[in-house]
Amino acid sequence: MTKAREDAMEQRLRWMTENLMGAYMAQHPKGHPKAGDYCTNSGTCIIVCCYINALGKVLLKGGPPKHGPSGYRRRDFERFQAFLQRCMNDFLGESGAMGLPSTPKGRSGGDEWLYEVFRCGFIHGYPGANVAWGRNPSHNKYWFNDRGRLTLNIDELVRGFQRGIVEFRRLSNADAELRSRFMEYVVAD
């Protein structure tokens, strides 16, 4: 039986899934004080956030434009938000229902928390002491409280992103341009 050849979009989605699962399943090696425990919660979160941003850029067909009417745009956030809205709206719904407080920059919503605090906060500094990421595999929610800290559930974030890829494929089947121009959009500035 001949295996069907992947197009560029399917290949990249497979790579994204493989990279994500490699980080997600990584464990501390023998000899480490936490040998056998999962070790890449931060890396897993960052990978998910980067892929959310990239696929949001495809959904926006390479957009949004660099400058809006006011001259300044949060382009990466808009791309990030587009994927969450179209492919991971369960994340936004849960975040909205729990009434997250404002982010350190005074913004509201799960999209702002994931982008500002967990994505940007870790890459450009570190999230505050009152937030964390952790594993809680039997808890099918994105958020939980761990010793008084708002905690992002890495297990549900991975499951949610995997569901998001399924929805992304559905959207690309409904809009052939997303698939045919995937590489052009994913590498757009």
C-alpha cells in the first residue's frame, strides 16, 4: 500500500505535533533529583504559544497589516488571538467563565493571560510569583489553583492545542486558500 504524500501544510502540522509531544513527554534523566518526572512545562507552553501564533497568522492569511489606523498594532497578539478564537474557543470560554483578574499590564481575558504572562513573560523575563504552570492530567480544565497561584494546566493546554489542530484542518478544508498558500502565510512577516 502506497502512503499518500503530505502537502506542505500537513507536513508542518505533523512536525508541530511531533515537536510539541517531544517536549511534553520529556523527563528528567537518571541521576537527576527528579529523575523520571516531566521536566519541560515551560518549553511545552512556549512551543504551544509559538504554534498558536503561527497558525493564527495562516488563518489571517499572513495578516494583519503591519500598521492599523493608529499606526501601532499588536500583530503577534492578533494572530495569537485569531487561532484561539477560531480553533481553541473552549480555552477562551473557560477563561472568561472563571473571571480571571487583570494581567500585570491591566488587560483582561484568557488570551491576554496566555500571551502576556505565559508566552511573553517567560520569554522576556519570567511570570510573577503568583502564577505557575503545572501538570494535572486528570483535571480537564486549562486552569487550576496550586497553593494560591493561578496555574496553567500544561496537560489540558496540549490537549486543547491538539483539538485546535483538528479544527484548523476543518477550516482549511472549508477554505482551500489556507492549504494552498499555507507556506506563504506561515512565513509572512
